[in-house]
Amino acid sequence: MNICFLMYPWEQIDPDNDSSLSLIHECAKRNHGVALCTPANLTIRNSVTSAFCTVLNRMEKVPVSQKSYYKNAVTRDEMLPLAGFDVIFMRANPPLDPIMLNFLDSVKDDVFIVNSLQGLREANNKLYTAAFGDVHSNIIPVTHVSKNKEYLVSQIKESNADKMILKPLNGFGGSGVILIEKSAMKNIKSLLDFYVTNSDGSSNYVILQDYIEGADQGDVRILLLNGEPIGAMRRVPGSGDHRSNVSAGGSVAKHTLTKEERALCMQIGPKLVKDGLYFVGIDVIGGQLVEVNVMSPGGITYMNKAYKTKIQAKVIDFIERKVMDQLKAFDRRSRLRSEVENA
């Protein structure tokens, strides 16, 4: 199997904790061909969608640790056609690049893409969680999305909660997430001016959510594969910061899924699979869904250490099965067509 990871540059990988490297390392141990490219390296050559790839040379003996593998890996640069790969694994950081998806549209029928392009289009921003909530469900916190500052102020005033969460629609890694309190209403308008209005006069959407009690103790990151949970960890905020993202200074701890969290996964799993979102990370607080991460969900190395498991092996097992199913279906169609042609 040949797999292309569409991600950040090889040089930017954290060899100790990078989840993408865990997946690449697992592929190398199975002797799969591995290449990676960034969204900026997509191109078209002679009407064929291609990419300037960093190709990882196969090793006779792959180091046991991913850190050693990264240190000893030998790479070469080649332009390669994307349709020649069996799998394209999306691991690029948010926000989603729509031009990148336009390139991939031309090969989506030839290559198994994780996650599907349509799923990425629908779920790459924080609006996707609204698809799981309605007036009869308590699956997500009360949420408002708008760029109308007067409306947002009115919702803060009318809320029964003393605290709310404000964040940009296209943020990631905890960037821009702030806690606001009714006791500081005098600062709200200036905050909204900063978040909503750009210097060129354009405006941004922001999300306003009810604060979930217990959020100060952190959140739970759950990794789901094909709609089912395969790992979880609790993310604890750092000192003096309400955000629990590891990139924002938070730490991680072991976590066993509660009955409530398992029920949540069962409820949203079928829709994720239907949308082609096979490998995702969800963030949960108090049993409520806060975010769905569909581009490059992390946490693999932390969960592996805590539970002495190999999440990356489960992911690559799944991908191998999907590719094999596609090959069998293609062979069957070819055989049946030959029978009709020769009749």
C-alpha cells in the first residue's frame, strides 16, 4: 500500500509527541510506501493532479521508537501523481484550505481519502456540532453564532449563566478562546469589536456558548475510528489559563469513558461514518459535545503511554481493510464486465 500524508512539513514534526508521526511510523513498520506533502505543494502537471512530495525511503529495519525512526529517516523529493496512491490521509492543521479540496476533487474517485472531502467541507469548522443538537437534546451546550455584535450582547444579557465562552469560528488549538462574565459587561463590546471587526472593514463570525460547569477542571478528548471510541484522555488546564488544550499549556491525564460519554459516542458515531469522517477527535465537557476535530486530531502518543496501547495500529488496520475492500470491489466489477463483454 502507498499512502500520502497531506500535512505540515517533515521538519516541523515533534518526534516525541506527534500523532502524524505515529501513523507514519506504523506504516513504515508494515513496509508501506509513505510520502507526505503540504497543501502548498499540490500542483497539476500535464493535466494530472500531482504533488511535490517528501518521500520516505524504506528501511531494512525500522527503529522501534518513533523518535529514533524520525532521527534516522532518509527522505527524497519527488513530484508524484496523487491518483497513484492508495490512500491520502488528511493531517493538515486547520483552518481548511478550500483550494486544497479543489485539487483533491479530481482524485477522490481513485484514492481512499481520510477523511472524505464532503465530510471535511461540512465539518471542518465549529458549526458542525450544531448538527447534533436540537430543542429535545442536551448533547451540546446552548450555542449562538453570529457577527452581529448587538445580537451577541443581547444573548449575553439574556442568558441565565453568569459565564459564557467566546471563540472565533475558525480558531483551533484553543486559539482565541476566552471566558467572559456578566460582571464585566463593560468590556464585552470592546471584545466583540476585536473579535468581529477586521481592520479592512470586513467581519468575522464568532461562537458564544453557555459555560459548562466543571470546564475549569478540563475536558475529555476522545478519538473515534469508524464511529467508535478507540482512546480517550483528560486535558487539564495549565496554571492561570482556562484552556485545556495541550498546545495552550494544558496537561493530560488518564481517563476512563463514563456511561454518559459512551452514549454520546454511540449517538454521533453513525452520522460521522455517514459523512465519511472515519478518524476524528471530539472534545467533551460534562457529557456535552463541544467540538469535532476532523483534520488532524491529536493525542495518540499521550493515550498510548497512558494505556500501553497502539492506537495508530488500529487506524492503519482500518485503512488497510478499506483499501482491500475497494480493490476487491474493483476486481469484481472488472471480472463481471469481462463476462458481459465476452458473452
